Amino acid sequence: MREEILSELRSIVGEDWVVTGEDRIQGYLYDETPPPMLPKASEDVVVVKPGNTREVSEIIKLANRYKIPVFPRGGGTGLVGACVPTLSGIVLSLERMNKIVVDKENLIAEAEAGATLADLIKAAEDAGLFFPLHPGDEGAQIGGLLACNAGGVRAIKTGVMRNYVKGMEVVLPTGEILTLGGKLVKNNAGYDLMHLIIGSEGTLGVITKAWIRLQPKSAASATIVVPFKDRETALKAVPAIFHEGIIPLAIEYMERDLIEKTAQQLGLTWPCKEGDHQLMLILTETSEAALYDACEKLMNLCERLGSLEPLLAESREEQETILKIRSEIYSALRSNLIDILDTTVPPAQLVELIKATEELGKKYNTYLPVFGHAGDGNLHIHIMKEEGWTQEEYDRLRDEIYKKAVELGGTITGEHGIGYTRKKSIQKYLDKKALELMKAIKQVFDPNNILNPDKILP
């Protein structure tokens, strides 16, 4: 980076907020992508930390003028290398922009992009409200959650991030500041540019602020682990639960050997000892009486479906222990992991996808740990390290899994996005015309291709 450009950046944000030097930028180069899949980051970057939207705009204008790549960065919790600076340029960290103001009357949080999920949850609670979505790591930042349209375990009842965003402020790749939507329930004015930017992984604009819908607090909740002897019975129970009129906050599919290994690594104990295949459900209701009725209805249904004895965790401590263990499965596998997939199929096809995965594990003589969001058809299949395997063998196995998901009416990614690691796959499994349109949209928004280049589009 030329000294005159560094000097201009310092004049925009101040001396302290332009970070250079190999040791000082290391924490801004990578995300949580499994190490074998991580793209190599360029170390010829400068980290710039703006304090407001005007400063973001000035940085982008400078970058556009000199045609310098800009890599927007949130909390670095992504799994597909979407924020890794793969070229020389500017890493734009919005961590200083972290204010949240809650409008109780309109049930809206006005959150800057650098505020974290934990900040949003706390701000809602302090206002006597509730942010129902929980996309994962609470260190994730609001801008990143929107840019990646994060989902998580609660997507069945609550939807994903785009379902909670009512408005946003965004800086375009040319430096203009655009406000889309606001504290509105309805907005039907022209093309929905806001929802185009949500999920664009930082390639169409830098989100600086969002207006996020909140809800009244649920009065009561319970976590239930329902064990089954076999996988097929467990997964066939999911549509039956919906048909019964029960809409849980979450339905997670887990395999007992994997969840017990995770608990052991955390120094905890997984409380449900029955069945090799288990569903974890979270129920929330507006009253204790309504929760009791829903639990009773669920227990009766599970008995009819042939489950083993369900485990009901009513205390907050028991529920938190179960959720803690479930959320750490990825961490427990990461040291021996090649890739974590997030293939998604229509929920009723999940049994077929898992059957196909099991067959592929036998075909390749490899262990493919599986867990996922059973209620929305989003399955996390883990490709593990195998002695003597080449990259071609891992790629072939991944490709067979993707092919089966698409055959079942699904997609190669339901949560993590494309980022850097899935670029080859999107070229193969996305309609060619759709890809053409995406490239044309990118060109309109970002004519000099400065904003998170080298991501999504091959």
C-alpha cells in the first residue's frame, strides 16, 4: 500500500484506526472455515476501522478511485472464507460502529453493523423484548449476519435474518450512501434492493446499519430430547410433529455417539442415554399452561411414533447445558475436519439425503458425521481427514453429496453461503442464466469490482 494512500486513510479515520504490520493484522485475515479449505490470505493489506457511515463512504470512494479491493469484515465467524482478503487491499472492520437503540413502541432495534449478536440479544432483553433468531456464534456482527443471511437452529419458527430486517443503511461500492426501508411493516416501492443486498456476502455494498424487528418475550420454554432406535423413524417424526399443529422453535437431528463425544470434550454429560438417533426440540409458548399442553401433545405423539423415553429439560440450567453441547459439535470435530457442508433439501427429503450420505460413507470407506436442522431440511455433513487421500478424492465425495442434494430438489448451501470455497460448485450447480444475471448485477453495483472481489462468482 503506497504511503500517500495510507496517509489519506489516516486523514479519514484517524491515526489509531489504520492498522499495518504483520503481527497487528493477523486477527483480521481469516475466519472459522476449516483449515484445509481456507484460502490463503494476502498479508499485503491494511486494516481500517471507521467510526461512522460517512467515514465508510470516504474509504470506499478512495478505494474506488484507486481501484483498491475492499474486504468488509464482521466477527469472522463464517465458514466459507467469505471475508478472507485473498488480494492485496483494505480490510474494512466495522467493529467500532456498535451502537444499538431499541424503539419499544415499534418493536425495532436500530443496530450499527459492528454490534454483535450478543449485544442485540441483551439490548432486546433490557427493553423487555426478545430477538428470537439465534444464527450461531454470539460474536458474529450484525453486518455480517445480514450480508450472509444467517440462519441457525431456530429458523423453523422464526425464519432467517432476512425475515427480521425491515430497513438498512448501506454504502455502495461507488461510495454513495443508500437508505432502504426503515421501521416499516409494509414497503412495496419498486424492486426490493434491500433483500438483494442481504445474502450478497459483502459483494454489493457495505451494510452500516439495520432496523431489526423484535418480539415480545415468550413466557415459557422447554427443551426436549426425543430418542429413537433408528434414523429413519427419527426423521419421519418431523413432518408428523408439524401435522400435529406443533411448531417448535427448533428441531435438531443428532447422533448419540457424536453428541456424547462433544459433551466429553467439554467436561459435561449428555443427559439422554437412550437411542442412537435423537431429536432435540425447543418449545416456546405465551404461558406455562400453553407450554404444558404442547409438551403433553408432543409426548403423546412421540409414543405413537415409536420413540423411546423422551427427556424433558425444564430448568434454564438444564436447557443451557443441552444447547451448549449441541452448539459445540463443530468445534469438537474441527481438528480432524476437511469440510463442513450445509446441503439443504425439502424437509420431507431429509431421510433420502441421509440414506445417500450413509451409502457414500460405505462407498468411500469413510466416517461422515451428520447433524442438522431437521425441521428445515438443512443437513451438516462433515468430510473428515482420511490417511492417504488426495484433494481429488475429497472433491469427488463432496461433489457426489451435492449432486444428490440437487437431485432431491435441494441446494448446495442453505446457510453458509458461497464465499470463496464454493465458487467452483456454484458454477456447476446453479442455472447458467442465473449466474449471468448475478454477474450483471455485480457489474451494475460495482463497476470497478473493488468490493469483496474473488468471492461468490467464479
